[in-house]
Amino acid sequence: MRALKGHVQDLSALQFKGDDSLAHAFFAETTSRIMVFASNGRFYTLEASKLPGGRGHGEPLRLMLEVEQDAEIVRVFAHQPGGKLLVASREGRGFVVTEDDCLANTRKGKQVLTVDGPDKAHAAVPAAGDSVAVIGDNRKLLLFPLNQVPEMARGRGVRLQRYKEGGLSDLKVFTRADGLTWEDTSGRTWTVTDLLDWQGERASSGRLPPKGFPRNNRFR
């Protein structure tokens, strides 16, 4: 991980060690707190001002934080005070949590989403909107109201989508009146406003997504 000065738009020229590549990139300020969400369900917090500079290859996150060796980094982002997140596991369980409740005071992080093997924490997305869109490895898309998901400080949460096999691929929170948007593999943005076919109750299975939805089952 490293911090680049200024608003760097083109990241294609970044250099990495060996076969390493870019995983997460976002704008932050020197005063920002950086949040790291790992597959063990823990959130870790870093001070942006203490990150290594962008001229080198950066430093491994595990030198800055006490992250378990078998835990994978799910998401890295700048903390938004007062913001809320929808966190979810591979088995499709999740809940809404305030970002302030996810801030960790130690290098060991803060346990927020409870997961037991083989389940893993899989997603943490902004909970800004009134509806949830969730899609599984089985390419079934389900939409339901955000108010069907409880807000908690920590725990396992509730089932968001049901799977016979596989698990959660991706999810997002959106405003129903604006329609559901996604970005295809060519970088084009699609928006669908007629969503009745995919509307259902939380914990149901859903149905195949609209035409144009990426084959990787990701919203972007």
C-alpha cells in the first residue's frame, strides 16, 4: 500500500513488484482514516498521513496491521464519518453497520462480521439508497428493500439471498427511483429502471439478470 500525492487520474503507469498488480485505488486526504476490511470479518484502521509515499512499491499491509495470514483483503477505502456500510459473507448473510462502529483502535482490528469457516467475509459496500441488489455465483439476481436488513454493530446478520450451490458474488445498495446501474467489461454503463421481475423478499433466490449484465456477475 502507498499514497500518491495529488489527484492522480491515470494509474496505468504505476509500477509493482513481480507479478503484483493494482487491487484498490481511491481518493483520500492526509487527514483521512483508511479502513481495511478482511475476509475474517475484521476491520482495520490506518492513518493516511502515515502511509508510505508513492515513489516506491509501497509496504505490505501486514507490516502495518496484525492481519491473520490466511485472511484476504476484501476492500480498502477512506472512512466517511457518519456513513453506513452493508457487509456480507460468501454464504449470503449480512447487515448494515455504521462506519464509525467499524473503526479499530488497535493493529489487531475490530471484529464486525462474524464468520465461521468455510464462510468468509466477502463485501462491504456503501449503504446509501433504499434498495439492495444481490447476485450469486449461480447468476441469480435479487432486489429487495434495504429496510429488510437490520442495522447492527456486529454479528452474523441475516440471510440476504439463498443459494443451492456457490455463494454471494456481488451486491450493491441503490435508489430504486434511479434504476439499477452496472458497468460491463467494456466499461459501458447500463441502467435498468423496470425492475419488477427481480423484486422479491430478502432471503429468496432471485432470477437471471437483465440483458447486458456482465458474465463475471459483478456490478463493476
